[in-house]
Amino acid sequence: MVNKILKDLKLILFDLDGTLLAEDGTIGEKTKYYVKELRNKGVEFTFASGRLHSAILDYAKELDITLPIISLDGCLLRKITNNEIVFESFVKEKHVKRALNYSTNFVLNIALCHADAIYFTENNSVIPQIMDKFGARYEEVKSYDNYLDKTLEVVIASDNKDAIKYVQQRMMEPYCWGLNNSYFKSQSHEGIYYLELRKKGSSKGKGFLRLIKELKIKQKNAAIIGDWYNDISLFETNALKVAVKNAVPEIKRMADIITDLTNNEDGVSEFLEMVYKAKQ
């Protein structure tokens, strides 16, 4: 049964950090080999990542991927070939302004994430040093005024945990409607806490459903490979679900296949080899 599913795969969707990429940001040589070989057998590839669209393009080029990319955890679905936008989900201007006011009042660092860059002002100049946005391009601007209407994500960062949590409460219903928020501690910057604000209705899973509709591919003919909590919505779909060995327990419990290798051991290639053998 599993062999037939592998044989019928037409699309494989990679998460990047912690899955396709090793800790040093590289893609395994065996993965590169099998991507090329499987493409010759009719399999296509793309990404679903929490990164900005612009921070994924080099990896797309490395693997010769031309399909639309799911970025910022589903806030944007954008084509590579002509930059055409299939789907985008902007935070309402009034919500962006509200977040900016809170950040000023509590002296919190704030940045506005767009498809191609993360914008910050002089008062928030520490942003590039304390953000956990891999591969992003940062740009300092004089004011946020010209960047309010195209914001895919608002990020507030500070070592003031209590202030961050207060703002989180004030950016939720009944004070704000139509927003998703995520509060968490930095993994790489000790003592830094983040609040991410996005428009409701966006997730990697919904991005995946929009993608396969665009490509006219059935869920059962697609596979997704992930490792982290933001991949849960992907693992709630009817695609074949693959977790790398280093995945969090929640993802492993939802997976159809768990690799014996971690991302640092090119675990993705282990699954791609299974697909390749099934298609022989």
C-alpha cells in the first residue's frame, strides 16, 4: 500500500529549517541527486517555510524549483518565474498601527515583514541582531508610514516578557478581530521574547491546499516533509506525511513515515530514495 502511494506521488513539499537544511544551512548532496532523478520521473518539488519569500529563492535556484513557494507559514503563495502572487494575506492597517502604538508605549522593538524584506526604523535598529528570521533581508526606513498596507507579519521583540504578554492580550479578541498571534521565546537569543501577528486564516496547511488547487494535484498524490510545530497544519491534510528523526513528538505522532536520519544527516534523502525505488 505504501509502495503504491510512493509510486503515485507527483509533488513533494519541503519544510526548510530543521528538515531539508542542515544546521549549517546546506542541502545534502544525496537530496540534490534524488530531486534531479525524481523530476525526470514526473515528481515536482517546492517549499513551505516560515521564512520570507526572498529568503527561500537561493534554495529554489539550487534545486531548480520553479513552482510557487509557500512562505511566512502560508501568508504568501508566490510564483518564482514571474513573481505573480497566487495568494497573500495582509494584516489590516488598523492592527499594524495598534501594534506600533503599543511598541512605542512599552519601548518594545517592532518590525514589519513584507514578502521581500523586513523593515525597521532607527528606534528599532537592534531588530536585525535579535530576530530569528533566517536568510531575511533587513532594510532600515525613516518611517513605517509607507509600509502599513503590505504587511504580511508584524514582529515585536523584547527582553520585557511581561510587556510582550500584555500586548499579546491586547491584540486578541475582543480588542482585535481577525488576527492570529504567536508568543514564544527565542531559541538563539537568550532572554528575548517574540510576538508575531498575522491575519487569521493563513497556515502552511491552507497554503498547501491553495497550491495543489493551483497545480491541479490531489492531496493523496503529494507528500510533505517537516519537523516543527508550524508544520502541524500540513500534517492535518490528506497528503503523505513524513517526519525527519529530529522532529518534535507532535509531528512524529501525526507522521506516516519517520526517517532514521536527522536533518543534519540528510534525512530527507532517505525518504526521496524510497520514492525513487518505488518508481523504478
